[in-house]
Amino acid sequence: MIDIKILRENPQLVRDSADKKGYNVDVDLVLEVDTLRRKLQQQAEELRAQRNEIADKMKGGKPDPELVEKGKELKEKLSGIEVTLNLAEQEFNELIAQIPNFVQDDVPIGAEDKSVEVGQWGDKKADTKDHLDFALARDWVDFERGAKVAGSKFYYLKGDLALLENALIQYAIDFVGKHGFTFMSVPHMVKSSVVTGIGFAPKTSEQSDEYYIEGEDLSLIATAEMPLTGYHGDEIIEEKKLPLLYAALSPCYRKEAGTYGKHNRGLFRVHQFNKLEMYALTTPENSNEMHEKI
């Protein structure tokens, strides 16, 4: 989430970054609602201070009728302001959650055709086969029975391919462990406050990529990043303890609604897959260096 101080001091910077990412956000409206909620917060604090002052005066003696009446008036005013303040806070939180994080300065601006090749590794083979055709020919994957059991885009991995996945996962766990990452097992469900707090900004089950648990304040994780971020939620970490490096293996559950095209066939854009997530908590000054490490 964008720091409100940056938004207040440099709204044009926020507008430009959002535009580069293709987001249509009303920065002026966010600032307008922010001004309103700050004004209401100040009014509420002043009324609470007056209420506390009257309460102190009424201690240990016979209640003064004038002070009692004044206290009632303050209570009514405060109740009305608190209702309006709660609505303003709710609107502000919804609006600021729609503003994306800043784009990195070196990121090319534009569609996929503006992408820049950073480097190549290994040799390219000209006579490659499609991964799904290759796996089906060896009876390594079964989408038909996956759909029968769970619906479209669910699947079974079989035989050597399932064993290969396990082997690669174990190799990755060993590899990141040698580079200082602490391996963790994480919950497969998180509260909506965690999902919102890490920027997924869920609204309803129809409007997001997450699977929600009906009747519970829980959603299935779309990535281990979600419970890893929540791990230190509402905590203050001493800078000398940073960076904190974690790695977590989990299944990832995603609706992948509306995803069509060249990356939609076979084991792309499926509703469930396993992933080893690398995660780092560090200072803003070291974030680029940590990104390159990962």
C-alpha cells in the first residue's frame, strides 16, 4: 500500500507511476477523502477531550446538572461524528488500496512487445515438443480425470513426472537453504485482513482470483507469499535483525478466471499447483540488491 505521506506530498508522482502500470486511479478523490477523515478525526479527538474533562470534574461529588447536560450533548455530537468518520475511513481504505506500488525506474513501459531481454542461459533447441503432448504420450498427466474429480484445469501428475516434481522441490529446498533461507511450512488458508494487507485487495469471491471459504473469514492461498507476509504482521522488527530470509512450500489455489491465450494450455494457468516461494524482509535501501539475490 502506498504511504499516504508520499501521496500528500507528491500526488503527481503517484499518478505518473499508476499511469505507467495502466491503472486508472483518482488521486484527487483519495486526497479529498483523506482531508475529510483527518478533519473528522480532529473533531472527534476534541470532543473526547472535552468529555473526559467533564468526567474529571464530576468525580467524587454530586453531579452538576449543567455538566450532565453538557456531557449528553458531547456524547450525541461524538456519536454522529464517529459514524461519519467510520464511513470516511472505510472509503479511504478502499480507495488507497486501488493505488498500485511504484514502478521501478528501469522497467520498460508498455505492453509485452516492449519487454527487454536481460540475458540467456543454455542452448535453444529447434525441435522441441509441446510439454503437454510430451507428457500425455508417456501417460504422465491426466486432465480428463482431474476434471471429472474437481472440474476444469485440475489434473493428476503420474509416475516419473510426479516423482520429478518431488525431486525438484527437494533440490530447491536444499539449494535455498544453503543460501540462508529458513524453510517453513505454512497455513493453506489466511484471513481476509492478511489478503488485503499484502495488496491482493479482495472484494468478493466473484471479483478476485482467490477461493473463499463460505461462511468463514478465510481464503485459500494463491501463493505462500500470503501467509509468509502475515507471519510478521503487526510486528516491529529491529533493523539489525534484517534481512529475514524465508522459503515456503505450498500448493497454490487460483481461479485464473478469464485467462486465455498462448499460456493457457496444459500445465499453465491451472487452479492448483505446488510452488517453493522465496521471501525476504529487508530495508527499502537494500530491496533491489535482495531482488537480484533471489
